Amino acid sequence: MIDITSIDWNEAWKKPEEGEKGKKLFVSCADRWSEKERCEKFNQTVRENNWEASRARIAGMELSPHSRVLDIGAGPGSLAIPLAGIVKEVTAVEPSAAMRECLLANIDEFGITNLNVVAKRWEEVDIAGDLAPPYDVVFASYSLGFPDLREGLLKMDQVSGSYVYIFWFADMLSPWQKNYGDIWEELYGIPFKRYQKPNIIFNLLHQMGIYANVEVIKEDHVQKFVSLDEAVTDQGAGLNLETPGQYAVLRSYLEKKLAFEDGYYTMHSASPRAKIWWKKD
């Protein structure tokens, strides 16, 4: 039996499982969200039904009209924009220029005056110079692209005066792994292994002396494409495919997997999502 207390969970976060190319297969978050068109499409998606998906996540946090909130990896304002109408002040950290363009456009469109934007990576943010802690709520929603997870989490804890929230995949599998496990070996030449991974984030927090709460829910995710070609191009780029043969495998798979609904080629996927949170003493 493995003694999990002897594992360096920060290193486990950085490294894929043995025999799995894992994260090396995929385009990094920074690269994927550097494209203006992709950011604009994502912005349109999160704004659907008056930010419905974002408001459901917001409802799970301890907030009041007096709260000061820090959003790390804010994207186009998926949570920051609707939050601005609920709380006293929001500070959004977002390194991607393309994402910030959408975020600033949303701020301008809705006439928001209580949302500040910090154009840096979280690891580059200077607490004294760029922020005004403590914040009542600090959170990262599917944006843990830190080079060192332990340092990123410690920094989140440091600037919080009360609550810290992390939203992440409960099974530790990326959407790419979940959606394309059936053709993994055809794409990459290695078998797909459905590892029963422990939750690295929770274990690392415990190792750091932070005893977090975890709530897991089943969440549906929908992606829409105007054509099969767009789906193949978008998903192929995210999977970091390089050869015509790989793209042919992907196209054949998507022809069967995508449903045509309301004029769009649609991909539905469901996965367990975790809300990990703690309150500072």
C-alpha cells in the first residue's frame, strides 16, 4: 500500500502518470486562450441565459453586498461580470490579452465601475503593488495554470481575509481525456488509461496544513460549432494534433459524436466537478 503522506503532491501535479503523455499532449492554457476568435466564442458561451452557469457557481460562495472579491484567471469575466452586480468590489487577474479584450468590452458594455483588472500571471502579481488585500473571497475557477501549485495556493491563502474557493475537475481528468479516451491510442499511439487518481489539490492542501472542504456535483458541459470543419479545427488544435492522419481519426469520431441541434454541431459531456474551499481562522 502506498503511503500517501510520503508523496510530494506538488510534484505529482506537475507530472503525468507513468506511461501517460498527459499534459504534454495538449496546448497550454496560455497558448489556447491567446487567440482572439476563440476567446470571443468562449465569451459568447458564458454569457448565454444571463450568465446562467456562472451564477450557479457564484451561488455556492459566501458573498454579501459588502464583499471584496479577487478572481484569479478571470477570462472574459465569466464570474467577475455577474459578481460585480452583487458585491462591493471585484479585482480580476487575467494574463491573456485576448481574454482581457473581451473582459474590458464587457465592463464597458455593462457600465461596470467596481471591477479592477490586473494584467499579469498570478505568479507575477506583486501583492503590495498590484493588489489591496485582504479580500473577503478569493477564488480560481478552472484556472490553476500555475507553474508551482503550492506557491499559487499559498498566495491565494495569503491575500484572503476569509474564504478561498477552487473550482476544478473532481476526477482530475481533463475534458480532452474524457471526451477522446475512445480514440486515444489511434491519436497518440499509447493506450488510454483511466487512472483512479486521488484529488491532488485536496491532498496538497492537507500537506500544507490547510484542511479544506470538498463538494462534488455532476455538471453538464456543452460545446457548439457552426460546422464539422470548425469542430475538427478547434478540437484538433486543443489536442495538439500534428498529422493529417490524426485529424482524419478525429473527424471520423466527431462525425459520430456530435449532435446537430438548433443549427449547431453540439458536443455534450458530463463530469464530476469539485468545489474545494476553506475559511481562514
